[in-house]
Amino acid sequence: MLWSAAPIVIVAAVGVPVTWKRFSYYGDMFACPLAFAAVAGVSIEDNASLVAWTAGLCAGLAIWPLIEYSFHRWIYHACPVMRDFHAEHHERPSALLGAPVMAIELLMLVVILAPLAAHHLGAAGGLTCGILAGYEFYMIVHHAGHHWKPQPGSYLYQARLRHAAHHYSGKAVNFGVTTSFWDRVFQTNSEPRGRFTVSSDPISSAR
């Protein structure tokens, strides 16, 4: 499975210089769209493959939240190697820490695209692109939660509040970053109560 191979490609990020971590953090946000474009380019060959690609894209977008939740809960918080890596993020939530550039993208190509392409390149490419799009959206929302000050009441503001509860409530809650759907399914959801101010917002105060 995708998450079972994650420690192999992410463990290299532990202990690398801060400058490289910063490059990896922002680099991945640019590498992901490039990977999306490359996969789409090789997997859409004609109208028929475009239809299959679009169906795969929708499927990838639909399953991304479960991948996101599973990674966060059962890899970052349960797998020994990854738990230590993720603990650094909890200790320094505003630090620019992330997987090596293209590590997750290459993992998706190896685990998802390569095996499925033999059956149907268009559908496999669309599925991979859907998951890549979900990953890009996750990176943006997660970054916004720690570094932006979104408008109160907005989607990003609510995501920020939910993620603050994950970091600072002392409970194993809110493993989903982009949506609370799977937290509700697995009963790990904790709705934010009240409104944080700039001075009392734990994510801002941790900066």
C-alpha cells in the first residue's frame, strides 16, 4: 500500500540541514503540479483515454482524504520511524519541515501509476493525478494553517482551528487536514469551539 512504503522515502528528511528542509518544503509545492502535468501528458492519448482519465481523476480526488487521514493517523502518529519525524513538527509547528522534494510524487508513480498503467494508462494516469491534486491541496491548506491568518469564518480559518485542536488539545483528534469527513467516520473529530484571536491562537503563538 502507498502508506506502507512512506518511511522508505521520507526518512531521508530527518537530520538534513535547515536550508535543505526549507528547499524541500517549498520545492514539493512546485514539484507536485509538474508531476501532475507530466502524468496527464503521457496518459491522455485520445478522447477515449481522456474520458478514462477524467473518471480516474475524480476517483483520486475522492480517495485522497482517506489517504491523508491514514498517513497522518497510522503512519505519522503510529509508525516508530515516522512518529519521531512527525514529532519534530509538533514541537516546532511553524518550522518548514517536509518530505524530500519529489519523494511523495515518485512514490505515487511507483505504487499507483506503474502497476495500474499496464491495465489502462488513461485511468491509471487520472487516478494518480487526482491523488497528486489532493496532495497539493493538502500542502497548501496545512501551510495556511500554520503560516497564514485567514479570514474568520472562511474554509481555511475553520481548517486552521481544527488543526490547532490536533496540535494543542492533548487528544488524538482531527487527523484530517483538508476535511473532517474521515475523522467523523472514525470518531476522532473534535469541532473547534469559540474563536481564536491573534494573541490566543496557539498556532500563531507558536511561530
